[in-house]
Amino acid sequence: MTQSISRRSFFKGTAAGAGILVLGGAAVAADKPIQGFEDTKTSTAKDKQWAPISDRKVRVGLVGYGVCQFGAAFEFQNHPNVEVVAVSDLIPERCAAMAKVCRCEKTYPSLEEMVKNDTIEAIFVATDAPSHCQHCIEVLKHGKHVASAVPAVFGNLEDADRLFEAVKASGLNYMMFETTSFHNDTYAMRQIYNAGGFGKMLYTEGEYYHFMETPIDSYKGWRIGLPPQWYPTHSNGYYTAVTGGSFTEVSCMAMPSLIPQFQPGANRYENVFATEIALFRTSEGGMARMAVSWDTPGHGGEMGRVRGQKGSMWDMTFEGSGDISGIALEKPPLPPGVNAGGHGGSHGYLCEEFVNSILQKRTPLVNIAWALNMTVAGIVAHQSALKGGELMKIPQYTL
């Protein structure tokens, strides 16, 4: 039995009234060089107010203010339960600029120096992707909670095991700031899934299209020639961040790119692929197609669709046999002064989730298992692409 037209119309009307943006239709502004930082509407509930869970302030350090300026992008400096006590960047001018934006007087020339400050409780790592694993382990070794920009590890399965063991041994909170986790549609999908509205997922699609004919500037040029599936979490989040599940095996197809940075010998990765399309088996027994592409001009962004045994959802539209009228599909309010921010209105929510997990002494949403299951699947997918689409098993991480 399919859901009626009136039910679909009601849901669309509710979404529009809440200010929900159809992410698939968002255009990249011509004056925005980095995709994902566009102003976007958020599905925040208008009939509720934020209520503090504590009056305590978590003492936070922020590391990394490169081309994306991520260190200050997630609203830590504006959160009422946070005191930004130190910032760091390897480049003095960037470090000074972040200190000004974050209204912080204390600066450090490196993360390695910052972690020695015993008054810091948690550090957000927004450094270059190849350094995420080592920097997070360093933070944990010094007894501090840690959050990281994506991906959790960079093309290395051994690093994934190292990071997993370090988090488990520490007993501290680790969270990866995967932006799809708090997209309007993904948040609603997760609410419906957790309420049983989809049943088991039969098929999921996630896509991260980011045309990079000219590579984005990066520390030591790490983005030049980047294998697409080494940066897979923006697409893989449309399964893992909805269901909490993982990918168990993969066959990935790719073809050589025409873009100069992907020609033989043009990059450190010896990578010629700028588009990799992975077909995964999921931990529920279903299927998922996850695409990452740097060389397809036109429509771009982070987007996805899900199809379950009881219902499907795409472009903020649910169709199915279940009644979803009692499920809260809008995101809860953020603290006053904290903006939802870019990447589909996810930035402020990622900060709020990490801070609350520390205050409540609980595991955060995008915990180490979720983070590695999103990331490692892409590493194996790239290996599959190098072998012409060979079906390969994927390591599993569970808490």
C-alpha cells in the first residue's frame, strides 16, 4: 500500500513551512570558490526553544585555519557551553586571524605544543586530511576529547586500526564532523529510520559531486590528484548517518580523467581517476551506490536518496505505507548566537552534538565506528577501482 497523494502533499507543505531547502536544487554561487559554504536554510523547528543541559563551559582548543578556515567554521566560539582557550595554525598569519575571529588571546605554533596545555579539555582538529589520524591520536594521548574534520583517516587501512584502538584505549570522546549527518534531509531520514518508518534499507544512493578542474589550494598540495573515494564520507553518510550501519563489500568502477592533475605522473598518488562509482553491500543485506566525482561540471553538492522496505525518501519527500506524522523531522533549535552554517546547515549542529556529548558523558553521534565505517569503505573502493571493479571485503568497526 503506497502513501496517498494527500500525505505527500502534507509533508511537502510542512517542509516548506519549516524553511527546509531541497539540497539537490541548491546552486553554487559564482563568487564562492569552495563548494559547501553557501548560505542554506535549515529545517530548525520554529515552535521550540533551545534549553541548556548544563551551565558548564567546555575548554576547547581549535587547530587549523587553512584555505577552508574550518577551525572557526563550526561555531565553537559562539557556543554558550564553550570557552575557546587556545587556537593554533602552522602559519603565524593564519593563527592570528583565527585568534581574532574566535576572540581568543592564547595561540600556539602547532598542535604538538597545544596538547601540552593541561587546562584544555577538547580539541577540534581541522588540519590537512593526511594528518587527521596522527593529530587525533596525539590529542587522545594527552587526555583530551577530540573532534576531527573529514575524513577520519587518509587512504590507509593501518591508520584506521591505529585510530580505533587509540580511541577505545583512551575512554575519551571522538567525533568526526561529517556534514551530511545534519543535512535537513539526512536528519529527517534518520528520524524516520529510527522510528521504523523505512524498515530495512533496500537501496541507498549518496553523491558528492565537486568539480575541481583546478585543485583547491591545500597544505603541501594534498588535494592535487586526490583519489575520489579517499574522501567518501559526504556520500557514504547517506547510509551510515541514516542507519548507523556499515558497508561490507564493494565493487567500484572508474575511468581515467581528462583533467591535467589526474594524468600519469601528475600527482603524488599516481592516481588517474577523478570519478569513482562504488556499489556496496550493506550490513543490512541491502545495496548502496555511492559516487564521488571531481571532473563532472554542472550540478554539484552532497545529496542522496533512500529506499526501504516500507518507504522511500528523496528531495525531502517521503512516500510509504507508514504514518510519519508523529515523528519530529525538523532539527531542534540551536543555542542563541550559534548559526547552523554551511554544508546544508550542519556546522552549528555538529558543534552542539560534540559539546553535548562531553557534557552528558555519552558517545557522540558520529563516533569512531561510524567515522571509520564511512571512511574505510572508500579506501577499499579505490582499491577495487584499481583492480577493474573487483569485489572486495571491507573491514568492520563496532563499539
